[in-house]
Amino acid sequence: MASDLPAAFTLAQARERGWGKDAVYRLVDQGRLDRVGRGVFADLERIDPALAVLAGATAVQPMATLCLASALVRHDLSDAILAVTDIALPRGVRHPAGFDHATWHSFCPDMFTIGRESFDACGMTLHVYSAERTVVDCFRFAHLEGADTATAALKRWLRQPGHSPSVLLAAAAAFPPAQTRIRQVLEVLL
């Protein structure tokens, strides 16, 4: 694949760099590119397949952020093998079309950046919620993720070096209902 393209890109970005639609789809047919969304591709020789959907979403919407179950796996707070990637965007931002392996979540714009971290993957800047924010979100969205998932993630988070209940409760301060639930679970666990 051409090094002049990012590890994940849109067809429009490929055209800007002189790549025609036929050339891109020929690489898809050869198995060198994966079509991750409508008009969005990932270079399988350069990017971890576990990050391909997030990278493709970021190529379309730079605010795309790994969240919930997918962020739990990224932070080693779950051993789940996921068929889809959980991606958050601020409420009101349109979700990119054609991403069959993405579950989209709309988070309040005022709280969207709380705990949002960046990391580099094959020259692309991708985003994920911090481990603390992810645990808090699992409690916030226990109706989607399951209370057992939230509690298991909290237990695993507590076992990691340098983690203390006060750090998690401070991270949960912006989300009072979740903070109350986390405090109740911590009282039982500790």
C-alpha cells in the first residue's frame, strides 16, 4: 500500500493523493485493505486489526473515541472478544455510515472530553477514554453493559498497581449517579 496514505483513510483522501477508486478496491480484493465503513478503508499491513474500525471512524470523525466494552479490553479490564467496536461521539455529531462492526454511542458534549486520552497507532492519533472514565461509564450504562460487567471491571481496576478508590471516586465526581453506585459497590468490596 502507498505510504502516502494514512493507515486508515477515506476514498476522498485517497483521491486527493492520486489514488483512483478502482485502485483502492483492487487492494480490497487482494486483501491488503479492509473496507471498514462506507468509503473508509484500513491498511491491514500497517494497523492492528483490533484498531481498524476506530482508525476508520477517526478518519471520518476526528472526535471518535473508544469507549465502554472496547475500552475495557484496551485497558486490560476485560478479556472479552468483541465482534463490534464501541465508539463514542458527542451528541449531535452524525455517526459515520456503513460501519458494520461499530456500535455508536452519543455522549453529552459537555462531558465528552472528560477522561479522553490520545494514543498513536501507525502514525494516526486515536482516542480512548481513560480506565477510570471507562469504569465510571460502565456503571453509568449498566443497563447496556450489565451490572456484572461494571463490577468485574471495577474489581480488576482495583487490582492494578497504583489504583485506589479515591482516584476512581474523583473521576466519577462529574457523574453523580454513577459515583453513588460506585461508592456502594466499593463499600461491599472493601
